[in-house]
Amino acid sequence: MPPAGRSPKTRAAPRPAPPPAPGAQRRLLPIALTAVWWLVLAVLLVQKGRALEEKITWYLAVDQFGYATFAHDLLHGRVFHEWAPAEALKTRLPPRTDVLVQTYVWDHGRLYSRYAPGFPILLAGWLALFGDDGAHYLNPLLFLAVVLLVIALQRRLFYSRWRALMGGALLVLFAGNGFSGSSVNLWGLTLTRDISAHAVALAGLVLLVPWGASRLGPFRAAAAGLALGFTVSIRPDGVLYLVPATLLALARWRRERARGGVLARALAAGSLGVALGVAPSLAFYWAATGNPLRPTQSMEAQDLLSETSRPGTALAMADDVKVAYPPPAPGWHGGTVMPVQGGGLRLANFPRTFKGNWQLIQATYGALFLVLALWGACVALVLRRTVFLLTVPYVALAMLLYSCWTTPQLRYLIGMNALLPVLVVEGLVGSFDLLRLIARRREEWQPVAFAGGIGVLLLGVMSLQTSPPAAMAPSQLGAFVPTIPWLVPGAAAVGLLVAAGWPRRRAAGIVAPALGLVLAAAAIAGDTSTLGHRASFQRPEMTYARENLRRLVPPRAVVITTEDVGRPAENIEYYAGIHALYLTDLTRWRLSVHDAAALLLRSGMPPYLFIPFTQPDREQMLAQLAEFQVEQVADIPAPRAIDYFVKAPFHRGVRMLLYRIAPRPAPQTTAP
């Protein structure tokens, strides 16, 4: 019989499941956090990719045209370019002079690129796989690769996925969300070599940073050396990355106590990798200049130690704004005084350009985050020497070298923008590690004083920051993102003040995920707020402009135009397959429009004059061509100028006139 007071139905009911053990709950939390980390990273990359894809511009400027042309030369198995107008004008060209909008050098009958071959090699491989229409997607993918590599680098440096996420989000926030010309993001939207150089260099550094118990053996050293050497083939100034790389390698071999044959094999493998990476550029320089150690762009350093600039050099143009950027069109103009332009790298530029570069960095990061980066360098020197060796030498050398250029440009500081977030993360979260270290080794009052002092200092610096960095202007990114310069350091400061009460606790394990999620959310929000603003010149606009121009101009023609309206020559030459040059090219070659037209007609290449209605010397040019038959082919209204490759950020359209220049027909004689 059942016990009194309990029915059979009650006895049959199942017993409730026991609560999960505390150990099971502790195992579920890391799994959940890992899933959240991967999800946030995926959303960050997807939103960044969408934002980049919408803003890709197909409109080529000087550098983009030069790299794309060199890549096509390599695809056809040649390093010397074939340009029919040069053959037509060669009797009047200087023995050595700039051609093709100063991207190629005419050197006694041979045409070779100014640029190192590394990026054109990458671009040629990309074109072989995806064709010309896929060319403009290479750099956006490389920008995403830079973000991933910065995250991977910090994952190895800090052994924390959340600190790595913080660094990646900071890179996207400070270098990837702005619309201003100082934004690193812009160099991921167009065909330039800058992003690729830093992506390859970061890959080499990731291989050198220790991970787990693995040693820096010959295979890893060779792979890292190959990447760093190829960085030099992309940009000769990529040699700066060899300094932190060498310091990292030496520090690792010392810590791993590599001796004798092991050290010799690893060192030889790394050196061989660097040599193989540099080999493409050395071979190209040898073929072009006859000296493997003389880069084709060495003319930029020809006045390195000079106190005064020669007329027509890059410095002279930078000093005289009217020459470099003539009104009313504030665009780039080619030099015309010297046959080969150069002299951009000079020690005399340092005082002015260093100040400008510092202002660019300050505008990007803001005073507070720069203070955090400086503090992060101090923390790294105490806690993680690898972080210090990786970042500080490169940042210092890059600032010094690029401050010798004619003008401050953030494109040259991309490497700094990739490494400064590492120091910022160390300054934010590494402070908690340093606090715990002090608490373990010192008396109780010392860690409390340290945490309180740093927390109060952060709050004090925050009170002095009156506005967010330019990269986070509210007008650009909405309401949430501009609060980050106060929210993140403020949270770290409050966290340090709280941690002062429990200095021996692992507070970084709580602070890093919280700050990582906040920064990632801000980066995602920033990219989301920019969606829907597509670039004005993409594939449909390019195709339409190409068709319009081909209807008016035959394939063997040469279009003579001006930079005052944008960059039409580069785009006409590359996309339409019609040769084009600028009036400044003729000035550099000491050729009048009349003489150039005569030489081109003699070679069977009909010249066309493509100039704005407001061209100051239009009537004089037409008067010089009186012996030819000059016919106006098209009068293009300003709103339709973009349909003929006339586009620039400083105008919304320019009325353009297209003239065809042809020989006058011989007078007909009648029989008596």
C-alpha cells in the first residue's frame, strides 16, 4: 500500500532535474563568449566590406593609372611600355623625360614605370583571375585583410581575443570611417600600392610574433622574410618594417636560446626570404636603369641633402601653391620645368612637414588617444617587450622619414595607423595588468596609488578634450560614435578606480570584453551610417563614358586635354583605349600644340583637342592651328561632362569642347 498522505499519481510524477553543476556553467560561459566574439567580428567585417564596396571609385588618378598600366604590361610579358605617341614625337622629346602623366619615364627610346613592381605584380595576378572589371575590388579586400592581420597580430601579442577585437575596431574607427581626405579608408577604395604594402608587411610580422610554444625556425623565418622583402618590392620605403622585424627575431632567438647551427639556419633562411622578396624589384631596376640598387623612383631622393630646391622639383611646386594647384582648379598638375620631376624627399622639408604630419595624426586620433598610445608604450616596455619592439621603432622611423616629404599626407602614415591601436589597447587594458603586477610585488598602498593616479589622470585629460577627433565628427557618423573618445577612456578610468580596491583581481578579464564590444559596436555603427552613399563614378559610369567617347574619337587618335577639369587623360587612355596626354606634357617637352599636331598627323594619328569652354588661352591655341582644319566635334554641357571622363571633387561639371585637327585639303585645280 502507498504511504499515507501520498497518492499513486503523486508518486508517478517525475522528479525535477537537479540544477546544473557550477563547473558546467563555467564551461558554458567561455563557449558563449567565443560565439559572441566570432559573431561580432563577422558583422564588423561584413559592414566594413559593404561600406567599402559602395564607395569604390573607378575614376583613375595619376598613381592608379600608372599601376594599372604596369600591371597590363606584366600580363603581356613585358616590363617596357609601348606608347605610340612617344614614337610619333620622339624626334622632339628630351632624351630622358616624364611621359604618361609622370608615371613612366622615356629614357633614350625606352619607356619604364617610375614605380616599384610589387603592387603591379599583385594586380596582374588579380587581373588574370578576375579580369579588368574585378581590378577595383582588390584594394577593398586588402583593407579587410589589414584589419584581420591587425587583429591576428594583437591576438598573438596579448593572448586575448577581446584585446585583439579592440585593436581591430580602433583601426576601423580611426582610419576607416571618415569621408575626409585624411582618411586611410580612401586608400582602400582605389588602385594604389599603399594598402597592399602594409598588408604584406603585417603578414610577415604576424609570422614573427611568438605564439604558444612554437619556435622561430627556418621555415617560419623564411616565410616572414619573404613577406617583408616583397614589401620592399611594393614600396622601397617598406624597408622600415625590417627594423621591428629584426628586433623581434633577435628577441625571440635570445629568449628561445637558439645557438649554433639552429640559429645559423634560421638566420640564413630569413635572409634568403628577404632576398627572394626583394628580387623582383632588383631585377626590374637592373633592366630599367642598369643598376639593381638604383630604384626607378630614385629621382625623388636626388635632393635629399640639398638646402635649396631646383626649379620644377616637387618642393618648388609645394612651396608655390599657384604652381602645384593653380586656380581655379585645385587639382594636381604635372611639373613642366624639368624633364624628369623629382626631389620630393629632402631633409629641409622636415620642420614644416613634421608639424603637418603631427596635426594629421592628432586630428585622426585626438589628444586623449595619443596620450593613451604613449602610455601604452611605457606599459609595454615594462610588461611586454615584444609589443614595444613591434610598434615604437616603426612609428618613430616612419614619422621621421615621411616628414622629409614635400607635404604631409596620411597615406604615408598608414603603417602608423595600423600599429598605434596596439599601443592604445596596451594603454587601456595593460594598465590593469600592470596594477596587478604591482599589487603582487609591492605593499598595498602602492597599487592603490598607481590605479588612482592613472584613473584621475585619464579623467583629467578627458576634461581637456573639447571635441572628438575629426574621424569621428558627429556630422559624419551619427550620435553614438562621437561619444567613444570619452566613453572608452572614461570607462577605463572608472575601472581603474574601482580596481584600486581589489588590485589583485584579474580586472582585465572583465574590462577587455566590455571595451571590445563597445568599440566593435561603434565601428559597426559608423560603417552602417555611411551605407547608401555610393561613389559617383563606378562601372556603369565608366562604360557609358567609354561608349560616348568612342563614338566621337577613332581608336588611333590622340586626345590633348588639361588637368584643370580633373583627370580625363588617364581615364581616356586606360578605359577607352584612346591615347591621351595633357597640355602640361607638351610644355614639359617644349612642344607647342601646333608642332605636336603636325608630328602626330605625320604618323597617321589624328589629334583631338579636348578643353573647357573657359580655357584661358583657347582662342590663341586655335589661332596657332590655323594651317590645319579644326572642326568642333562636340559641345558638351557641364552636367554631361562626367559622361566623357571629366570629373573632379572641385567641380560638379564643366562645359567641354572637343575639336578634331586634320590637314587642310589640298586646293583643287581645274584644267584650262
